Amino acid sequence: MTFGLGGVIRFHIGNHLRLGGEGYVSTLRQMKNGSYIRTSWGGFLVDGYWKFRRWQPYVGLTIGGGRSSSILLFDGSSEDWTPETDAVMHNETFFCIAPNIGVEFALTPAVHLTFKTDWLIPLPTRETPSGARLYLGVVFAH
């Protein structure tokens, strides 16, 4: 399972439009020897939202870029200082778009829970992981 951390800042323009930026880093651990694929990305965000009492559904798009880093160890371990002879390391930068859909729930006027799914589309897409991702987070509003 992939886990990550990130953040978003959005500015409300009128009653249904938000502009801002977001950025994330996520890591997928491979095997048990320290291999991983790490993707970090961010960009400019635009989304439309609607308010229904304490619920706020939204749909948006992020345009930006990122970097994917992979270290795959086929023999040995990252836990020791022994040189590994059977390993691969690869780094790649990419441009990306990420359409998303989600919903916020206002716990208080200043604290919201958000649940979102997006689909990161890296361009070019040679080795960078792509696909649907789920987010659960806390949003502090002003």
C-alpha cells in the first residue's frame, strides 16, 4: 500500500470557485529489503465547489510537475553498509495533470474533514506510477 503526505492551499473566488496549489509525496515500499518507488508532485489547482449545509462536494484539476525516484534491490538489504551488486536506481521528472473529485465535511466553521480521489497522469509516462489515489485529510479554513 502506498502512503504519503501533502498539503493544499486554496483561495475562494466567488461562491463556487477556488484557486491555489497543492503538493504531495507518496512512497510505495517494495519487498522487505528497502526497495521503494517515491513520487513527489505538485502544481496549480482550480476547483469548483458547492455547499449543502455542512457538506461541500468539489471537482477540480491540478496542473504541475513532479519527480519519481525508484530504488530496487534484488539481492541484499538497505539495512547494512554492504555494497549491493544487484540493484537498480532510476529518477525521472514529469509534467502532470490530476483531475480530482471529493467532499469536505465541516466539523466546525474552521476545521473540515476532506475525502478526495484523484488520478495522477504523468507526461511522459515511462516509469512513473499512475492511477487513482484516495486521500483523507484535515483542512483548516479561514
